[in-house]
Amino acid sequence: MLHRTRVRAHGPPPSPADALLWEWMLTELQREREHRRRMDWVHTGLQAFGSLLGAGTVVAYIWVATYFLAHDAATQGAAILGGGTAALVGGFLGKRYGDRR
């Protein structure tokens, strides 16, 4: 069980048990800060990966749509490009703004 100790500006030094307790608490705080920093980097990396994946998917939709245009199937190409891109954008927007309730 952890107990509170008073911080003294003057007087006798803290007991060895108190010093060990403070050392342990500072070590835990430092480990937690490092863990949060790593998790922030992971989160940023996953966001960048998701954005690149979404942009790559839109490029793939455009490529497939131009293939359909080249083979005289403009209606099907427009449906693939429009529907696929709308679904992808809707998914990203739903994920980004849907969690803010």
C-alpha cells in the first residue's frame, strides 16, 4: 500500500523507504511517458498508412474506369469510379466523424 509523504524544504532527509518509493514512482511515470510517445507514433503511422491506402484505392478506381472508357463502356466505368469512390470516402468520413458522439 502506497502512503503519502510530505515534501520538506528543510529538515532531515527522507527515509530510505520513502526514497525507494519516490524512485519507483518516477521510474513508472517515465515508462508511461515513453509508452505514450510510442503509441502516438504508431497512431500517426497507421493514419498515414490508411490515407495512402485510400489514395491508392482511388487511383485503382480511376485506372479501372479509364480501362472501361477505352473499351466503350463509359457507363460502367462511371458507375465503378463514382460508386467505389463514394463508398471509400463515406467509410473514411464515417470512421473519422462517427466516433465523435
